[in-house]
Amino acid sequence: MDKMSTLEYINQMFPTEASLSGVEPLMLKIQSEIRRVDAGILAAVRQQSNSGTKAKEDLAAATHAVEELTYKIHEIKTKAEQSEMMVQEICRDIKKLDFAKKHITTTITALHRLTMLVSAVEQLQVMASKRQYKEAAAQLEAVNQLCSHFEAYRDIPKITELREKFKNIKQILKSHVFSDFSSLGTGKESEESNLLQHLSDACLVVDALEPSVREELVNNFCSRELTSYEQIFEGAELAKLDKTERRYAWIKRRMRTNEEIWKIFPTSWLVPYRLCIQFCKKTRKQLEGILGNLKEKPDVATLLMALQRTLEFEDELAEKFGGGTQSREVGNEIEEIGRQHNSQSASDIRKKYEKKLAAHQDTENEKKDGNKDLSAPGAGFNFHGIISSCFEPHLTVYIELEEKTLMENLEKLVQEETWDVEEGSQNNVLCSSMQLFLIIKRSLKRCTALTKSQTLYNLFKVFQGVLKAYATKLFARLPKGGTGIVAAATGMDGQIKTSDRDERVICYIVNSAEYCHKTSGELAESVSKIIDSQFADRVDMSEVQDEFSAVITKSLVTLVHGLETKFDAEMAAMTRVPWGTLESVGDQSGYVNGINMILTSSIPILGSLLSPIYFQFFLDKLASSLGPRFYMNIFKCKQISETGAQQMLLDTQAVKTILLEIPSLGRQTSGAAGYSKFVSREMSKAEALLKVILSPVDSVADTYRALLPEGTPMEFQRILELKGLKKSDQQSILDDFNKGAPAITQPSSVAPVGQAVPPAPPATAVQAISNPASVGFIASREDVLTRAAALGRGAATTGFKRFLALTEAAKDRKDGPFRKLFNA
């Protein structure tokens, strides 16, 4: 109640007059509370007075206790210093005695060891003079251990004298051992029965000496063993390439003959192993000299035989000494080249990977077993290529022979090619292409058995040349267009005529080129895995694959040109139809049936032989050719009447339907949607042109602008000629057209076959404002399109009423060309 005043408290306690009766009891209660509080205050004051006195007494007692503790600590420290001085006085004499004992013990031990060293050196000297190698080997170990204890006393004259004496004794032992080993291989071992045991003991001495002594002894022994080899094979009689095999026979015979004798050497010395290494280096040096001194190219058979025997010898050494093994997967990689992976069954794929897994496990096991043998120092030297690599610069004659053989086989395959496939064949690939890759695989196997370095890369470049030559052969087999004076005179210059057999052959060439494109990539991949790593990045078949891609493109274009040539007669027949004098609209024209027959006879065969991607490419090329050509052919007609235009519009719809049915006819509908859209767009131009011809003269210009906005004045003039207008009538319409359409400057779709027609740019707002006529043209565009559509449906003329009657009747028929228009 800190914030409440006394007056407010009283008013709160006694709010009414009646409540004043409780004033007396409240006063009594307050007085009682005051007395109680006063008593509590008095007791607290008394207690505080007593506590202050006691606190002073406790502080004084604590201060006194601290002083006593400090005094006691100082006293203890003084006594400790006195005790330490007393102990030092007591132990001073004992410490001197301890040092004396330690020095006496060290001196006694050193003198004892010195006595042993002097005695051991003297004994070793006697053993060395008597050539007691077995005992000397053990004594050498002891002296070496004793000498190690005197490393700290090297400057003492006596120790220096002993060490020098020991060094001289080791030199004497070394000279004795080398002298005794010089008799090895001279025939004395058969005369002296204990010579081999004596030399075996000498080996123990060599092991006890420095490692350099052992290296020197082994090198001397190997050099002495190979001295006779150098003398024999440096002579004029055996220093020839065809005698290479006798070199390896000599070392194998030498090792077999001396196998028992060489057992005197510890196995850790690897004497046969190091002997073979020196033999290989000397042999390589001599073979390099023989190959370098040849005045003319070596005989290929002799060269390859020498190389083959060298590789076999290297394999034997690698197997004997564990110097690495060649990969077993080389043959598997080569076998994979040219296989049709997409036609393999699941069991074939499973077997293939089971073989790879088994080969991988065998390789791992061989590595584990080989690591046990390679634990000895110096083992694991790779013998592969130590001799055979010297043949590498001289194998150009082998590559030339392989190239000659491959080119001869290529010529033979092309000459014997029937340009047909066997019945029941699944891939429809020419036999020559598959046989060519079989020959290449055999050549690759031969080369990988000899080398995997520069020569293999050179052979790979030969493969590139052979495959490019084969692509040229395929290209040359394609049908060619007519050339010469006769062809030019008959208008057949550049045209390609293809029979049904030609079309099949072209399809086989496409499939063969696709097979070669894929297989050449597999060949490059396999070679890159086999060849040495420094050449792997240079292995590339992209140029060869580009060659075969060009063959595929040229073949498909040739197919299209062949069909175009077949369409020539039908297109000519279309221009010969008297469209200007046609009296009525009937069934589709004869040239449409001709186009249908051509496509019906060719497309099913092409669809069954070509892959979906190339069949789609062929269809796109065909549509891009036939659509604009049909459009241009309309301009080649002399005059088209209203009835003729109606008949031609019916024919156009029929041709469009025939073209749309081509994917189904070829039984390949995977890309039919895009093709159908493309055909509809191309044929709609011809339909638009015919609708322009059908339009009345007074609205022909507006209809032309609406339906063919990319047209040109020259094309429009030709349309007026097709309508049969006179020159005088044409001029006024042309003048109005030129005034009303100044923005039409792009070329029309009347362009060479196969050439894309760029669309006309849309009229901009600025052009519309600057030309009021064009504003009116844009404003009436929808009306013109509506009228053109009405003309297309035949609502404007009596002739089209007859056409509608015919179409209505055709709806009730179950077959016929008209029925196709309503079923499309």
C-alpha cells in the first residue's frame, strides 16, 4: 500500500457512518501490533550488539592462528635445508665411488672386447691365409659386431690399427674368393670334387662382406659366362637375322647344362635371373647392330620370324622369373569388333560378361601368386620388350606388306561382291563389308602378337586408308546421272535412273555404310585399349566415320533423285493434260495413278531394308523435293480453266493423301507426325495456288496476296496467263497489284527442287501507314480468305456444283480414289 494515502485508507476502512462503530476495536488491534513490532526491534538490537563483539573475538583468533602457521612453515623449511646439506655431506663420497665403479666396469668390458677383437682378427687372418671360407664367414660376422662397439674409439691408435688390419684381411678374402671363382666353368669342378663345396662356402664369405662385393662378383661371373656368347655370335657366320633363334637356344642350353653347378650360389643372389638380363641387353645391342648395318630392306618373313622367336623367349623369361604377363583380354577386345550387339540374346550377353569376370579373377589370382615370387630384391623386371623393342623401327616393311595384302583383299572382295544379301539375313549388310572387317581383325591379331607400340599405330593408319578406300568403292557403285552429248540433247543430263534392283543395292549400301561406321568406331575403341598409352589418344576413326556418313547421305539423296526421275513421265503427263478445255470434273487423273504406282512399288521395299532413322531422312528429302516440284509443275501447264483447276485441286488432294500414306506403306510410322505436318505444309501451297486460279478476275490479286503472301509479281503474272487473260487485260491487273503490294520482294516458292524457300517478311506498321493501299489490303484480308475458302469448296460456280455432286456420290462408295479424300 505504498501508493495509497492515509486518508484514502481510512475512507476505505470506514466508508459509511454506521461503520464508525468499529473504530475502537481497530485502534486496539493497531496498538497491539505496534507493541509487538517494538518488542521485535528491541530484541534485534540486543542480538546485533552481542554478534559484533563475538565477531571481533573470532577475527583476532584467526589472525593468531595464521601467525602460528607461518612460523611453523618457516621452521620446517629451515629444517629441510639442514637435512639436505646433511645428506649431501653423507653422499659425497658414495657418488665418487659410484662413478669409479661405472668407469671400471666400462674399462673392463672394453678391454675384454678388445682382447676378443685382437684374437678374432688374428684368427681371421689365419683363416684367410688358409682359405677356410666357412669358418671365416662366421668369424667375419663376429668381427663386424665387435668393431661396431668401438665406433666411439676410432681416434685411438690401437683401434685404428686393428680396423686397418681388418680391412686388409677383407681385401685378401675378396681377392681369394674372386680368384677361386675364376676357375668356375673351366672344367676344374669335375676334376676337384670339393671345389663346388669350397665355392659354396666362399659365397658365405661374400655375404658377410659388403653388398658391393656380391654385386661385383655376380657381374664378373655373368660377364665371363657371356664372353663366349659374344665371341660366337659376333662372327660373320652367326651375326645374321635368321640365326636369332640360335641365340636363345644357346642361353637355354647353357642354363640347363649348368643348373646343378649354379646351385652353389644362394637363391637370394638371383644369378640366373641377372645372367638373363645381361644376356638380353647384349643380344639387343648385337641385333640393333645387325639391323642397322643392313644395306637393303630386310626380308619380311625373316624379320617376323626373328621377332616371333624373340617374343617367345621374352614370354618364357617372364614366366620363369615372374616379370609380368601380357593381358589376356587383347583377344577378347578384338573379337568384340564388328559384332551386332543389338541382335545378341540375353544368354549371349550373360556368357560374354561371365568370360570377362573369369578372366579378371584369373588375372587377380596370378597377381597374388606372382607377388610371392617377387618378394626377392631385384625380381619383377619386365622382360617384355627388352629385346623385341629393337625391331620396332624396322617393321615398316611388315606394315607395307599388311597394307598391300589388305588392299588386294579389298579389290578381290569388291570384284566378287554380288551386291545382294543372302535370304533370311537380318542386317541386310553386304558380304564384302563384313568380310573386310574379318580380314582387319586377323591383321590386328597378327600385329598385337608382335607389338603394341608405333607399329600397331602405323597399322591402324593403314586400316583407316583401307576403310576410306572401301567407302570410295561404295560411293562409286551408286547410280550416276546421265552425261555427255546424248544426255544433254535429250534433257537427261544429271538425271539418275534407278531400277528396282538399283534401289535395293542403294539400301544395301546404306546399311553397309552404317555397319562400317559403327564397326570402325568399335575398332578404334579396341585398338585404344590394346595399344601403348602414349598412342591411345591419337587413335581416332572420326574421319573414316565421316566418309561413311557421306556415303549414307549420298545414297539416300540418290534414292530421292531416282524416284524424281521416275516422276518425270508423270509430271510431263500432267502438263499435257488439256486443263484449259476440260469439260467436267471426274475421277483423279492418270498421272496421279502413275505417281501412286511408283511409290507403291518402291516404298515397301525401301521401308523393309532401311532403318527407321534413314527411312525418315529419305521421306523428308522426298517430301521436300516432290512438294515444290508439283507446285512448279502447275506453272508449266499452258492454260487452266475453272473446271481444270477444280480437277487439278482434286488431283492435288489425291497426291497429298498418297504422300501421307507413305509411312504406313513402308511399315515405319515412328516419325510420321512430323512428316505428315511437313507434307501438308508443302502441298498446301499448291492448293492455295489453285484456289487463286479459281478466284474471279476482279478479286484474284487480293486472293493471291492472302493465300500466297510470299509471291512475286512475275509469279502473279504467270497465274494470269494460266487463267487465259489477254495481255491487255493482264496489264491493268498487274498495275493494280504492283500498287497494292509494294512490300512483296521475296522470291516465291517457284525455286529449284530441294531448295528451301524463305518466307516473306510480314508487313510492318510503318509500311502500312506509308501505303494506304496496303492498309485496305490488310483490312480486307479476312474477307478475301473467306471468299477463297468458298471458292475451294465450289460454292461460286456451276462447274463446282457438278464437282460437289460427284463428291457426294463418292461418299456412298466403299472404295475408289475419291473415297480416300473423305477417309483421310
